[in-house]
Amino acid sequence: MGKEFNVAVVGATGAVGRMMIRVLEERNFPVKNLRLFASERSRGVKLRFRGEEIPVEVLSETRSFSGIDIALFSAGGARSLEYAPKFAADGAVVVDNSSAWRMDPEVPLVVPEVNPHAVAGYKNKGIIANPNCSTIQMVVPLKPLHDYGRIKRIVVATYQAVSGAGQKAVEELSAQVRAWCAGEEMPDPRAFPHQIAFNCLPHIDVFLENGYTREEMKMVNETKKIMEDDSIRVTATTVRVPVFYGHAEAVNIETERKITPEKARELLSNFPGVVVMDDPGNRIYPLQIQAAGRDEVFVGRIREDESIECGLNLWIVADNLRKGAATNAVQIAEILVKDYL
């Protein structure tokens, strides 16, 4: 038997935290002992892992994190800023799903299919950042296209599921749909600024002074860092749509070297983690309901942008809780245990 590791999941009772536990089990990660942490609200909760009920510890009441080798964080930016250095100081490598550390120049921002070598940077602070869900699923298929033709510019519009805003957002969409179907008065929105059922909201996260949302600027800045190319120009519009699970993106790229749709399909078909679904004549293209529960990134509607010399349009879909969050974090941990720990 190979070496096993003591693993912690911080924010274990949230949607992403629960998915992290599930993915650790599904991928048979070499867990020796699993510790689960959450806030005071989760006191007394137990979660199942490999047939065992594991009690959730209250994070704020824990004074030592010694003995933990890897800590997967999905507890929000404030808790990550406070606790990730404490876990690292006690010897753990933290893989953090929040935005707290992503743009720190001493913290690697990693998508394993794109920049696995960056994992080595964990030695700076003992922290690795997991990118934004929308960024992850975009850069995976763009990587082979960039390597072949060098991407100059990216224009992306996202269609993001409510699960990206947490369990309360999922419950809000469900409640609004049930009320509409029953002919009842629509509940007031709480998780979103407006009704989300049967509606699209061009508003994810807060608006910044430049008129973009923070979610949009995450995609701009994170893409450059992951692709290790600050010259790539990126502009984004992020939209919340009434879908429970799975983000979709309409992506337009301009490249230095012309990439035909046929060549793009070849490059993407041979790239790990990508599934090409591109036969629109037979109504085959990626759908969010098909991507839900899967770890791959699905790409279709691959076609030339006829308005420029070297341009492509793509439709990209992935499960935002899995590849967009939990699975990517566990894949990072797999690189750690294989090559570094």
C-alpha cells in the first residue's frame, strides 16, 4: 500500500465542501484520516466518508491543526485569510477554493491540465489557490488552442447555474419555480437581487468602479495568471441563469495563427479533461443537464468567427461544483501527493 495522508476539509457542510468529500472518495484519494471543519452553525453535524460517520469540528474552537498534511478549503474568503496561514504554519498544504489568495504573487493558481508545474509554488506560503469556477472550465480547452495558435484576445459571456451562489440560491430557485407552477405569489428574492426563476441576471458578485462585476474581473485576471501570459486580452460578461447545476460559456477567441474548426476539434479531442460534442446537425452540443455530475469540460459549436481573419467561437460547459471547484481541488492534491509530499 502506498503512503496515505491526513486530510482536512474546511467548510465541509457547504455545497462545495460536501462535494470535496464525495470526490475524495470517488477518486480513491489516499486518505489516512479525514477531519471536517465548519462554523458554529454545523455543531453536531456528522458527514459520511467511506461508510463512516465523521463529526464536524467547529473551526473557531480548534487551537491546533498539527498532523494535517493537506487541507481543502471552501469556507469563504475571510476564513481563508484567517485560517489558511494557521493550517500552513502547523504543517499542512492548503488548497483554497475562495478568491482570497488567487492573485497573491506568492501563491500558485492551478488548473492541473493547464499549469501543473505551478503546484511547486506551494512552498512559498504553504497555500495553493483554486481558480474561479468559470475560469477553470474556460482555460482547460483554451490551453491546447493557445499552445498551437497563441490566443491574442478572449471575449466570454457566461451562463452560470445558481449552485455557484450556494445552497440558499438553489433553494430560492426551487421555491420560486414551485410557487409559479402552483399559481402562488412569488417569494421575495433573498439570495439574488431579483427573481431568478425564468429570468437571467447580468449581475454576479459586486459591481466595481469600471462597470464590471468582480466575477468578470476574476476571469480577466485569473486567465492571464493561469495561462502565464499577461498579453492575452480578456473581456467578460457573467450572467446568472435559472439552472441548478452546470455553467455554460460562449467564448470567442482571436489567435495569431489561424486555427480551423477541424484543427480545433483535433486539438481538443486529444487534450486531457476535454470532451468534444460538436455535431449540431444532429443536435449534439454540450448541455448543462448533461454535464451535471461529470468531471470533464465539454466543448461544442466550434466554428470560425467570420468577422476576423483568425477567430473561433466555442460553447463550453462543465459542472461548476465538480470541475469548477471540488474536483479541481482534489486534482491539485493528487499532484501534491504524487510529486511533492
